[in-house]
Amino acid sequence: MFLHLLDGAQRRELCRAALYVVAADGVVDLREEDALAQVRAELGFLDPDDLPRPPRDQDDLLDGLEVFDTPQRRRVLVLQLLILVLADDEQEERELEVLAAVCRRLDVSRAEVGRLRELARRILALRADGLELLAGPD
């Protein structure tokens, strides 16, 4: 959601950040895979061969964030990463540490993160409701 607000370089870095965050705790849950697939599709990375390489490490991740040049685009990145972090209903310490480092680098305040976290939860709940409705009765 809101990924249309990003340019090509920002889309690439968001994809790299998403790949890194999802794998940060060493476990990629099926719900995280689904959320990542949705982000990849919306970003236009449908072919696995077109995916950018994930960052080598956290410093590489943080260095790539310089392309997020406006507060709005920074919030889009943080929102998408929060959706991934919250997708499995577990708050893994390592994922939260990476997210905190991203927020510090981008000067996204705790208050903003709190509002974005609530929006991420609502987006995930709306997606779940929508999928249930679309599935219909068995």
C-alpha cells in the first residue's frame, strides 16, 4: 500500500530492506512470505530473477536508505516494514532492532512509528477480513 508514491530507486531499496527484515530473525514464517510476496508484486518484482540482492549486513541496509528523500517516502518505507514485522503476529527482537535502526537513520520519531504501527495492524486486519470474505462459505 502506498508504494506507488516511490520512485524506482526507492522501490529497489524497499525490496532490499524487506528481504533483510523478513530474514533478520532467522525464521521466515509463511505469513511473512505472503506479506513479502504482496510487497514484491506491488513493487513490480514478480520474477525472482529480477529481485535485488538483499543487503550484506545492517550497515549495507542503512546505507541504501539515503534514497528516501522526503518524510512521506520515509514513512511509506517504515509502514511497509512494520507490515512485514507484524505479519506473523510475533514481535521478534532482531526484526524490531533492525526496524529501530532504520527509524533512527531516517529520523522517524517514536510517535510516528506508533501511528504507523497502528496503521500496519489495521491494514493486516483488513487484508485478513478481505481474504475471508473472498473465500466465502465452504
